[in-house]
Amino acid sequence: MNQATAIAHANLAFVKYWGKKDPVLNLPANNSISMNLSAAYTTTTVVFANDLLDDEVQLDGEDADQKFADRVGRHLDRIRQYAGVYTRARVETRNTFPASAGIASSASGFAALTLAAVAALGMELSERELSILARQGSGSACRSIPDGFVEWRTGATNRDSYAESIAPAEHWDLLDVAVIVADQPKGVSSSLGHRLAPDSPFWAMRQAQLPERLEQVRRAIHERDFVTFGQEIETEALSLHAIMLTSAHEVAGSWRSGIYYWLPDTLELLIAVQNWRADGIPVYFTLDAGPTVHLLCPAERGEQVQEAVWLTQGRRNWSMIVSLPAVGARLGGATI
Ligand code: PMV
């Protein structure tokens, strides 16, 4: 059997990966900590077949665009090289969430692709080896391999940059309410953002603060200390965006002082969160490279948080994806 199907969840970083030590191997500048998201996952089937002249890639039931197909092909080459085979593959991949939701489908996608391709070739790799391989496809994909709450250690070489679970999914009933305020692709790619980050005047300060922040977030997760956790992740998200907002660059010959991933609705939500907290709702936010706002709260307060979002939304067309912590990448799922 040269075929396997794997499922992997997207992940949300609490301490962020922004800036690379090595852009080819995706070695990050700093450790990051994340949680797998139960409602956002990718199911991928890989079939290696001798009669194929080239790799074939389908995304959500349709032929994938060339850019995505090439990226998948390059990752399959990496896995073929590892296995010592040349056979081409058919890849079918489906996401439970829209591509422009502000939830990285590349993390769940490359984690599921790695596990499915490795299994289809009959290889049995350790979680660490899978995480190392997934990282080379897309940096944050290495965090979608282990269970629950995860830390990706920078490492100095390809062999020692991988993610490990720091607590299982059932450790803490923490809810992520992802509020999608706009359904549009981001203006500046995260790969450009990673490249520009070290030129920000605040880069050195952020790097100096990160060891302490990582320690606090790790401890808060272990002790289920929601207040420390919330304060650290909100501060961290703003530290990330301070770097982005001061990453000067040019677009088509025109100078820009920084990258604005926020929209007016994003800022409105950030201010609303502060007011909800003052009104006694335990909720904190984090943000990635886009306008989507992630609201974190204890699971039992989820309905209250969603209600507060509906009230703030008014006539606008926001949508929400609500997730608990999820397990890591696994084989199985319906063949598609
Ligand atoms: O995986 P990339 O290269 O799209 O970078 C992800 C960067 C953030 O989402 C902003 C932070 C993170 O750690 O996921």
C-alpha cells in the first residue's frame, strides 16, 4: 500500500515566531509556544504511484494553483530524498477553515502532508524527525506535529530545531475564539515580514525580553494561571506588532514605514477586549500576521465572549472559529 491519510490541526502561537536565523532551513530566531486548534485542521491523502509523470496536487477538491503545487512538490522531494525514492505522488488536501481566516493553513497543511507522505512510503519516523521535516516545509508546521501545548526550540542546526509537547491537549480547557473581521489575503507575506524583522529598531529589545516571556508563558500553562498567561500573551502580541509596524520596506518603488496587518475592526476589538475585562469577563487577545483577532478565555466563559463579539459586530459580517486545545498530527481520517 503506497497510500496514507493524515490529519493535522492548525496552531496558534502565544509566544511568536518572527524572524529567522536561517531562511532556507526555517531555523527561527527564538523559541515559540503554541496550542493546536481543534476546529481548524487539514486532512491530506498522499498516494505514490509509478505511472505518474509528475506530482498532482488538489486543494479542497480542485487543482491547486501552481505556487502551492510547487511548494508541495518541493516538500515531497525532501521526503523522497530522505526515503531514497523517486516515485511521484497524488496529493489531496482539505481544510476545515477558509484560507484567508488568519489561521495558518500552511502549518496544518505541511504537518499533515509530512505525516501522510512518510507513512505512504512505509517509513516509521519519531515525532522529532517528523517535526524536523515538517519545519522545512513551513516553519510553524513543526508545532502541529506534537500534542496540545507545544514549544518549538530554535536549535542551531537542522537536526535540533523541532517542537515538543509541553502539556497534553486535555491539560487545560482554554478556548480560542478566532474573530475573522475580513475575508481578504494579507498584503505583506509573512516571509517578507520575517526577513524585515531584524531591521526594526525594537528587534534587540524584543529578543532580550523573550527568554523571560517564554518562561512565564510556560509556567502559566503548567499551572493553568490564566491571568499571567493572558497578560503575557497580550503583551507579546503587541511586541510582535511593534516590530511589524517598524519594519520599513518598499512596495513597487514606494516607501512604507512599516507593515500594518490591522484593520479598523481589529483595533475596535482590541479596545473592546479591555472593556470586557473591566466588566468582569476573563478574556485576552493575541494576533498574528493579519487582521484576525484571537480571543482566549476559560472554556466555560466561551458563550459570554461570543455574545460580547456579536454585540460589538453590529451589522458587520464577522465570523468566528471556536477551538479547544487539540492533539497532534495523526494517521487516519476518511480517504478523500
Ligand atoms: O509560519 P509563517 O512563516 O507564516 O510565520 C508565522 C508567524 C506568526 O503566525 C505571526 C507567528 C507564529 O509563531 O505562528
